[in-house]
Amino acid sequence: MKACIAYAPGTVANLVCGFDILGLCLDSPADKMEVRLTDTSEIVIKSADGYPLPEDPALNTAGAPLLEMLADLEKKVGFEILIHKRIKPGSGIGSSAASAAGAVVAANYLLGNPFDKVQLIQYAMAGEKVASGVKHADNVAPCIFGGITLIRSIAPLDIIPLAAPDLYVSVVHPQIEVKTADARAILRQQIPLKNAIKQWGNIAGLVTGILKNDLALISRSLEDHIIEPIRSTLIPGFQQIKNNCKQAGALGGGISGSGPSIFMLSSSRSIAEGVEKIMQQTYTELGIDYHSYVSMINKEGVRIEEVEN
Amino acid sequence: MKACIAYAPGTVANLVCGFDILGLCLDSPADKMEVRLTDTSEIVIKSADGYPLPEDPALNTAGAPLLEMLADLEKKVGFEILIHKRIKPGSGIGSSAASAAGAVVAANYLLGNPFDKVQLIQYAMAGEKVASGVKHADNVAPCIFGGITLIRSIAPLDIIPLAAPDLYVSVVHPQIEVKTADARAILRQQIPLKNAIKQWGNIAGLVTGILKNDLALISRSLEDHIIEPIRSTLIPGFQQIKNNCKQAGALGGGISGSGPSIFMLSSSRSIAEGVEKIMQQTYTELGIDYHSYVSMINKEGVRIEEVEN
């Protein structure tokens, strides 16, 4: 039966001041999800390159969403999935979301696109529940819509794709572990109203800058007075990287998701590559292994790359 | 010497979720400021219609900004100001801001427009200090720019005029006193992070709705989980008016400034007039005197109406 490959890229959630509401889609790194439609009512999952992934669909970030999708379908179909895992789990750039989003977009394609993007996001959120215990859309929404995505509300789900300016994203993933649970636990549950007001000024400024393609306004608005001062203490080199990257021309940036990856936005590829060098140099000096990436903001999200009939 | 009349309208600050950062310009009610350029180095202030206003420029919301402006000018000039006070002080629709903004726009016009709008806002803020003890731009910014205005930051001052959709504003001013100081004092200085996140989702949604002219999104985003639940207790009839106006087709609304005025946004004049009727009826039943107004969002702000050479 029909098969396809979905290119499912990483994402940056918690876009500086936009904690829990704004995310963007990278173009690399990306998982590749080979998905084949079957008539077995089963979901069979394999890891392509020896990367250890749970093969029980209910415990797999790509499997759980498809189980939900199958339950809603009236025909007897199943899926075989071969996962090329390229985004390291725990990186903070949406590894689980990429597999979940890639699987549902591919399955939807093979079924003749019966579901819209918001429905696909709802299925993919089941994968996030497997990965982190919480159904959230912070990464699956930008992964499926592409560009920069606003999650205005999670219950009811209200997702608004924003315009995406032609910006380049430099990402560095230092090979240290920051557990999402720890990154959540250190946040204060009460925050000063004064800081919240600064934050919402910046959010309004950031959204306006994005929609009006006003890079100076985006840059001024990329400030986080609430989360970053606390979470950045978990990431060695954070302040140094941020300061030096801004000096090198980056518009701004911060912690990707709940870390440990750091991202910076730049207006050109050459600035973004200079920024990547600063990131690499800093972790080399600190003696911490890393991966780093430069890509444009991906405006289309998960894409179907190869199709076999 | 030259003279002119500035039409200086009321404004709605604290636009629901946009507490301290978003405001809009009404078209009525408005103060009228007759301003004449003189060569005396003095500022002379009079109230046109017997309304008691401080005549000492340093204590007058229109005088204090002009004192600051004169100090920055190198020529020997002065101003005579006749104030037609139409916006009742303490209404919560920017009475002091209208006089301050009207005075500086008129003076700037008479001087040949040496100052830009942001400079005029900075002068006008001196009037807010006289009125409330605090230099804030919540009302003078939308009054001078018109439309809907974002105050991203107050220090440094960063004001971003947004697009203004063709919306109608119904305002009711119940004749009760809510002191700004009291309205400030009852706010909590610490707020739950959970609610702050809801608030910034709504702010991002509201700004997106405004810039994309998406009225349904504006309506969904007009929610305030932080300030309104507390301050609305100071305004009799608030919940009833809000619920009934939304049922009658209003997109949403809330407390204007720090109250006691209530405003509602609607997509047409006929809905806005129906909304005004509900407001009137509610206060009639409660036995509270009121003034009410319907106007479109004013897109140009203070305007020079009559000129005499």
C-alpha cells in the first residue's frame, strides 16, 4: 500500500517573552518519518538507525497520536513507521514533537487528508503526553503550521499562525541534561505584577514586530523578565553567549523550550553563522560537547518529501 | 498673534488584557482647547464655561506640559489657553490627558510643528503627573497618535501605534467616584504565573486581531484574568452590563482606565447603540446617574479644528 516520508523539523518553544504561547519552526535538524499505510489495524514502529525508541505504540511519541487517530477512523487501516531520529531527545528543540507531528502529517497524507491542521495538532499532543506527561501544543503547533505560531489558549485550543519574517535561527545544544520537570519546578508560581506588565509589553511588541516585519521592534521586544533569569542558571555559558551573540549582530534570543539549547535570531545567514561560531567557541572553551545548527525559519512546517505508491 | 482650537478627545487606557500597555482613542467626548501664541513668556489659563480648573500653569494639566515645552524653546513666546472642559475629571476616560495632549498639539502647531509626536507625548506626560502624581503615557499616547496604541515600555519610552480597525466604542460613565489611588491600592502586587500566561496569550491574540482586522480573534482575546476580577468590584452593575452587552453583540470590553467608566467595542454603529441602551438601562434601574457616549475609534487623535491668524 501507499507510503511516504515526512520531513519533521525541530521547533523552538517559549520564544523569549512568549513563554508557553509562542514558538517557531526550524528547518534543521529534522526527523524523517517513513510511514506506510497497511490494512492490519496495527501500528508497527521501528527505529531506522539503531537509536533506542519504544516500539510499543502507546509508549512512543509517534505511535500514541496514531492510536488516537485510528480510533476516530471508520476504516480498517494500520501504519508501519520507520523513524530516522535526528533530533536528540532532551535537547529542548522539540524532538518528541517532531516525531509526533511527522507521523500524523504523513498518516493524514496517506489517508487523503481527512483532518485539518488543528485536528492534527490535537492528535500530535498525545505524543507530548507520552514524552512529558502533559498534553501541550508548544512544539507541535509550530511544527505543523510552520513559521511562528501563537497558542492563545490551550483549553479550548486556539492556535493562530502568525506571519514569519525571513529570519535565520542559530541553535546550540550543549550536551548537558536539563530535565523538563526540573526546569518547571524552579519557576516561581507567583510573579510580580510589575514584571508581568513589562513582559506583556514585550509580547505585544514582539507580535507587532513579527506581523509588521519590523526587525528593530522584534529585537527590542526579545526580553524575558520572568522565566529566563531563573532557568538560565541551569545552562552554563548562557549569559556570555547571549551578550556576545547580540554584540555580533543577533536580534536576540534565549532558551529554547525548557533548555538546554539556546537559540538566536539574525537577519542574515552570515550573521547567523557568526553567531553559531560564538556558540561553538564558548562551549569548546567550557569543555562541553555540543551540536549546533543554522537554518531559516521554516514557513511550511512538516513536509511530505517522498511518495511511493 | 496666531491662535487655534484643538479638538482633544477622551481615551480608553488599560484595554482589557492590555493593562498599562494598550489604549485607544475615542472620538467623543472631547475637550476643546483654544490656544493663542503670545510674546510674553507667560502661560495664562482660563476655564471657558465656569468649570473650576487650577489657573496656576504648574498645577494645571494643560499648563505643566507647556511650561516644560517653553523651557526647551529658545524664543520668547507664551500661550493663552481657554479650556472648554467637556470630559469630566475622574471619569476614567482620560480627562487630564485630553487637556494635556490638546494643549501640546495646539502649541506645537502654532510654533510650526518643531516637535514630533513622541516628544509631544513626553511633554503631555507632565500633565499626567499633575493629575495623578505619576508620569504615564496610557492616555496621552492614544490621544496624540489616535487609533490603538501600544506602550511597550515607559523607560525608555517606546510607543508603537497599531492599526485601528473600524470599531465603535460605547462608553458609560456612572456618576460615582473611583479614586485612581484606591483602584491601584487594591491590586495584588504578586500574581499567579498561570494567570499571567493566560493574559499574555490574550494580549498576543488581541494585537494580532487588531493588526489582521480579525474581529472574532479580537473578541476571543478581550479577557482579563488579572485586573478586572479585582477592580470590577468597585463598579456597581459591571458584570451585568458586560454580560448583557456581549449578548447584544458587543465584541467585548471592560473597565476604562481605572474606572468607573465601562467601555464596549462593537462592529457596527447599530450594535454600539444597542449596547449603549443596555448601559443606560442598567444604571437607570440601579438609580445611578450616568453619561454615555458612542463613537468610532478616532484614528488621527487630537486634531486642529479652527485656525485664526
